[in-house]
Amino acid sequence: MNEQCRSCLPSGLSAEQAARQLALDGPNELPRPPRRTGWHILLEVAREPMFQLLATAVAIYFILGDRAEASVLLAFLGVIVAITWYRSAGRSACSKPCAT
């Protein structure tokens, strides 16, 4: 590349300009999402319509006296909650920035 082309390229901010921008705007980083605890994840799962529908079905089966059907459905509901909680907790751990 010749000298004429190099002078056309942007050179970036000087150290003084960069310090001024840092003081004015703060560091160049994305805001961190709020920390999600296990209880927050479980509350999110409980707010899902499908969870509420299945929990209602479990209650209806118990009221009707079909304990076997209610128990099976409750067990599957527990598995769904456990999988969702495990995956969400793992995703939260992976989103933490790595120490460098």
C-alpha cells in the first residue's frame, strides 16, 4: 500500500480523545442482565400456560379420585420443571463473562 492510500485510512481516536469519550460515555460494554436464581426460574416456569394447564389437570384428576392418572401426570410435570430449571440454570452460568 502506498503512502497516499495510508493517509486516507481513518487513524482512530487519540489517547486524549479516547479518555474523554470514556469519561463521557463510560466503558464500551453491554449491560448485564439481572441475575436469575432458581426461584426466579421456577416462577417463570409456573407462569407458562402449558404448566398451568397440566397442573390444573393434575388437580382435576385428584378431585375426581383418579390418583394413578394424577400421579403419572404430576411425575411428568416434575420432569418438565426439572429439565427447564436445569437448562435455564446452565444457560445463566454460561452467560457469565470469562475471566481473562
